[in-house]
Amino acid sequence: MTVHVCHSTIEAIKARVESSNGAVMISNATVRALEEKERLRVERLQRVFTLLRARGLECYPQVPLYANEWWSFLVYRRDLLTVNLRTASADSTTRAALICTIDALSKPYWHEQAPSSWDLHKALRKLGAASVDPPRRSERHLSVA
């Protein structure tokens, strides 16, 4: 049996992601309040994760671990993972954010060296800010996208 999740819940989370430059922490209590439920079951949370991925968003960790209201997870846009390596290697803080992101996506969430959701949130926001480069000019003074 498929668990029903309100369309407005997914739209509200998507709007929060868009208003916060592509990455936002969402608590389970927020999902519970958006769904107007007294309790939040893991099945409902799994369905929220599935529907967010269908909308082009990603979650970290990729699998919901707890249904208690104090647990939170990161929701971010996939395009934040597209990074200009020249820009990332120029600045040490951007390089550290890139390393944190690579560690988060290559190791399981429960791994001892995997970063927390909050650390990945900060790293993705840093990468998102660094990827917004002004257009460069070529030799012919044309704008290069």
C-alpha cells in the first residue's frame, strides 16, 4: 500500500529550497506539521524523499533514518554539485567545501568520516556561492557562458 503525501508538502519544501539558494535543512517536525499529522511514520518520510527526488531535488542522507521529530535532513538542488574546479581550487575554504561534499556523497551516512547533514549544508551553500561566476570575456571580448 502506498502512503499518500500531500502535494502541498512537497511544494512547500521545494519553495523553501528555492528561497534559500538551493539547500535547506528540514526537520521531521516540519514534515509532520506540513502533513498535519500527529505522528510521522518512516514510511511517510520515505515517500517524501521519493517525491522530492522525482521533483529534481536530493536528500542527505539518502535514506530516512528516524521518524522522531528532532531528526533533520538536508534537501538540495542537484545543480549545486556542478562546480567550476578552477574556482574551487583557488580558495582554500571552497576546496574544503568540495572535499566535504565528495566525502558525503562517497561514504555512507553512518561512516565515521562522513560529514553531518549540517556540515554538508554549509559546504553546499559555499559551493553554490562560488559557482556563481561573472561571465568571462574571450580574446574577442565576447561574453562566454
